[in-house]
Amino acid sequence: MNVLISGGTGLIGRALSAKLSAEGHRVIVLTRSPEKARNVLPSGVNPVRWDGESLNGWSHLMEEMDAVVNLAGESIAGESLSAILTQPWTERRKSRILNSRVNVGRVLVAAIQLAEKKPSVFVQASAVGYYGPHGEEVVLESTGPGSDFLAKVCQAWEDSTVDVERMGVRRVILRTGLVLSGQGGILPVMLLPFRFFVGGPLGGGEQVIPWIHIQDHVDAIRFLLENEKARGVYNLSAPNPVTNAEFGRVAGKVLHRPYWLPVPELALRLALGEKASLILDGQRALPWHLQTDGYTFTYQELGPALEDLVLEY
């Protein structure tokens, strides 16, 4: 299988590229900096230069592709703890977050439209933020969209590639929860207070975290690429989401650290502004379509997932 990945140097893209390449598939990653990409991508994966906005220099490759996986988009939270704390959602940053997703989607659609031989499947990234805050209410793929900033970004992200369906390409949408990985992402940031013995609930601790282990995330994408009947929306989150308080208690147990110091909601909102919604809001998103189609999770419970990932440190 020939697979083209945009956003392939990110956390999920690197893991997916490694898996596909190890299985003998041809993987091409579109990137602004092929030189830097070669330092983070596994051997055998071919980085190709593009600017994220045009068809110049790469669109001919679409003729050879069996699948396209669109993961591209500027980080919503930030790439590091300092970025999370110091980069508020200004109007300019919101615009970059939105445009980095919508523009890439439109360019990929244009490349497919020009290709005489089109890929058979297009995997479109999105997030459970599509639904907006839902408290304890169960959120399935049929749940309607929210109205906050993240919900609107996800809606536009998904809509940017809807035209591939009219070209006869099977499209799969990944509404992803919190991806847990020992190789980066948000987990090391979440575990940092526990490593310094100051872990505790954030806000009221009742907000629900729809999490997923990086291995299950990548395996689920592989499952959806191969399953010719798979199309439409899939929640990529483990079957057993937890509250923030439950996450903290499990993390403390796995790390052998106390769970005791709460961080008030007001302090989080003062420190992070609107971005605090990433921590204080939640969705009890369940992977109904994924499980109905026959995918079996390796990590259904948070405890074993964290125990596996903590071993990577």
C-alpha cells in the first residue's frame, strides 16, 4: 500500500509512519522541512517538501497513492509546557490554528481532483472537541456539534475535505480523544506535577477525559484503512473514559506519588484564559462505531495504559 501522510512529523504521524513502514508499506510524508523530518521519521519513510498551501512539487505523487492520511494542523495546546502556559489563544493564534487545518485540507482535495487515478481512502483527523463540553453525558458519533472555538475548528477541519466523497473516495473521520504517549504530547505535562509530589485534581476534577493509548490510536487507523466498509465518523477514544480526579488517582498509583494538591478552576482560568477549556471541559466520548465494526482495544483501562507508557521514561 502506498500512503501519503500530511502532518506526519507530529506525535501520531511518527508512530503511524513507523508502523506502516515496518509492515512494508511505502510511506511519503509531506513536510515543510524534509531535512529536519529525516531526524524524527523512521528510516524508509520518504519526506517530501511542500509549503502546506500549494500543489507545487508534490501533487504528481497523488496518482500513485492508495491512501491519504491528513493529520496536519498547528498544535492547539502547545508543543511544550512553556508553550502551554505562555501562548494564549489570541485572535491571531486562533486564526493560525484554524487556517493550518482548513488550508491543508483544501490543497489535498485539489490534488486528488487533479489525479486521474485517485486514492481509495482518505483519513481525516478531527477531535472530540467537535462536540463541545458535555459533562457526564455520553457522547456518540451521532451527537451534534458544539458551539465553542474548538468545536468550530473541528467542524471546519472536517468540512475542508468533504469533497473527496463526491469523487468516489471513501472518507473516514477520526474524532480523537486525548492521545497518551511516552514519546511526547500532553501526557508528560500531565504527569509532571506527580513527579514533583504535587499531583492533584484540576478544577473540580469531575470533567471527563476521553483518552486513548497511542498504540490503539495507530492500530485503529490501520484497521480503518483496511476495512473497506469503514466510512464516516469514528470516535478514537478508549471504551472507559475517566474523570480528571480518576486520572490523577491512577497516575499517582502508577508513579507511586501522592495525589493531594488541587488546582482551583479560577487559577487555571487566570493562567490560561480561554485555553483552560482544554483542561476544565470534557466529553464522555465512546468509540461506538469502532467497536461495532470489530476493532478490539489493547488498552481499555487507564491503569494498564499508564503502566505501559511510564516504562518508556
